[in-house]
Amino acid sequence: MDRVTELQHNLTKVQTRIDSALQAAARPAGSAVLLPVTKFHPLSDVEILQSLGVTAVGENREQEARDKAAKLATMDFHMIGQIQSKKVNSVARWAAAVHSIDSLKIAQGLDHGMELALERGDRTTPSLQSFIQLSLDGDPARGGTPLEEVTALAEAIEKATHLDFAGVMCVPPLNWEPERAFAQAREILSGLEHHFDRSLEFSAGMSGDLAEAIMHGSTIVRVGTEILGTRPLA
């Protein structure tokens, strides 16, 4: 099986799982979208995905994503990994969305980085879709915003000049049942929707738990290995 056929097959398989989960949750078709995660995979795979109709992919590592974005400006690259404060200016140059904002410092850095990128002509889109990563268990080692700080951070993002508060992202903590994690995250998101009086995105669910995430309202499902296969050997 050639690579184009393989990726088409895998995309179809995952999309079928998403469609089935939406049907089981009595949600409208298309109310959860697939974000293929292309970390560690070559640009050629991203180009194939684009030829198959994919318009956005997720990346975890800043330098890898930056290099790919520089060579494929017609694809939207979403940053889904933790961001070091020293990398915020770079992320602001290439990211169409950031799913992993976990502090006021990172949010402010991205807003400033956006201003610089626009001034220099490094990007033309004036705003950055910005998601708060939730820390459901409060473990700082895994990234995420402590729950008691989420609303204040969301308000800061909302007020930022070049950031658009888009919603929240969560990854179930280690040893948590996905149902518990997604239910808690959905409750937080619902509170934010009430606070801002609008619908927000919910970036949740990967290969092993996408059905549970969709049951609790996920609108963006992040899937890597099931589409692209195992990480290529160096």
C-alpha cells in the first residue's frame, strides 16, 4: 500500500469512528472535527494530508512545527504541546492556533509575539486562536492551568489585543478514567461559556478515548498514531 492510500484509509477509519461517536451522543454530524497530529512525521506526510482535504494539523515541538510551516504556508499548524516562555515569539509567527496556554506569562508573551510578527510582516492574520490547557489534577509537571486560575486567564486572553479566546483543551491525568476527566472539563467549559455568553471550542480526545470525549462535547479530536502510524526511526 502506498503512503497516499495508507493515509486516506486511516483518515477514513478515524472519521468513521468520530461519526459513530457523534451519532451515539445524539450530536449533529460535523460537530466534532479531526485534527491529525503530525509530530515526528515528515513534511511529505503533511503534504499528502493536505492533498486529501486536511486543512489543519497539530504539532508538539516548536522547532519542528516552525520548519514545516515555513515550507508549507498553505496549511494551518496548531501548537498542542507545552510552550517555553523563550519560544513564544517564534510560536506567534507560525501558529494558526495554540491549544496549550497554561499561564498568564505565556498568554502575554504570545500577544506580544503576535504584535511583533505583524509589524515585521511575518504573518497577516491579526489574531491567534487561543485555548487554555486545563490541569485537572493540579500536577504542574504535565502542563495546564490550575482550575482556580482558569477564569482569570480566560479574561486576560479575552482582553488581549491579538488573542482570541477559543476554548479549552484537556488531556486526562494519569490514572484517571477518561469519563471523569472529560465530564469535569466540560463542566468548566460550560461555566466559561456562561461567563462569556458564547459557545466555545473543546479540544479533547485522542485515539484511545475519542468516543468518551465526544460524548462530553468535544469539538476537536487530536489523533496522531492511528492516522500516521508509529514514529519514524531516525
